[in-house]
Amino acid sequence: MFNWDDARATAAAVLLLGGVAAAGERGPGYYGLGAVPTPDEIAGWAISARPDGKGLPPGRGSVGQGGDLYADICAACHGQFGQGEARYPKLAGTGSLTGERPEPTVGNYWPYATTLFDYINRAMPFPSPHLLTADQVYALTAYVLSINDIVDGDFVADQDSLPKVKMPNQDGFIWKDPRPDTRDTACMKACRTPDSIKITSTAEGKNLTPRTTGSLDTAMPQ
């Protein structure tokens, strides 16, 4: 008598053996999931723009073009002049980065103009990213730079001009760790005794770590 349970079990065994065989053909670590991406699929995600301009796409956009586009799709959240609306972030301004409530903006914090292009291209407009053309992203980048007084009103952003923009805080990300490098030799026998090891330096007083007690709003490096 034909038995459906036996038939299902047999079919499952055949599929399992086929999958094992295929995995063996592809080598260890392959479990029959996913597919090798095509060059076009990889290109769709390889959109990073480096500080030197590598990765920036062809295209161009002016401050004027960016102003019109910004008013249509950005001002509702970021304010007409980048001042921010409600709880959306400010884009322009020269607020302090070292006060109790730092106010980072594109103008006083971001290190590279290409990073601004990369972020707009990757994540804006919220909540529907990847809708803008390269020309539109260049235009918005130019406008945001202009309202931060980083470029003139006739600036045109493209692959060549954008990497040459010097951001005010570009050198603010270069930090030298004041703590000395330490090295020791691993040992399995005749090791130093604990009482012979002395602490000669600490991170205290070097603005390296925040306070771990009290309100986060007032916690400052100690």
C-alpha cells in the first residue's frame, strides 16, 4: 500500500543528500544558502565616497540648485537654514563641541565634505533614501556647505571640487593618545612576582574616560 509518510521521508532524504553533495562540490563552509552576487548587484551597494574623492559618481550640482531642492525635501525636518526642527538635528551653526551639551553640525564637526555627500546619498531623505540622483546629491551637498559658510554661493560640487573643500574641523579628529605604549614578555616559568610590578601611570586627569557616576548630562571626562 502506498504510504504518503514514507514518500515524504524519501523525498526529504533525496533533497538532503542532494544538498550535501552540492555543498561538497562548493567546498567546506557552503550550506546551499544565498547566491554569488553579480557585478551589478555589488555596484549597487558599493557607494562609499572616500575623503580623496574615490567612489564619488559622475555628476555636478550648484548651491542654487541645492537650495531649491533643500526647500522641497529637507527643510521640513532640518529647517530652512539648517537650524533643525523639533528633534531633528541641526545642520548648520558654530556651537561648542566641548560644552556640557555639545552641538555638532556639519560646519563645526564633520571632517570631510565627501562624508556629507556619502551620507546624503546613502540615507536621505528620511524615510525614503536612495531616491536622489547623483546631481541632486551634489546640489544638496553644495547647499549645506554654503549655509555653513564653508563654500561661496557660486560653488559647484562634483568629483573634482568636493574633495578639495577644507572642512573647519578636519584636523580635529587627529588625536594622540597620551598613554605610553606598554609591552611585556609572556612567560611560563620564572615569571615576575606580583609584588614586583608597579603602576607608574594612569588615565586619570588625561581626559580619556567619562565619569561613571551621576547624571549623564553633566558627566565630563575625569
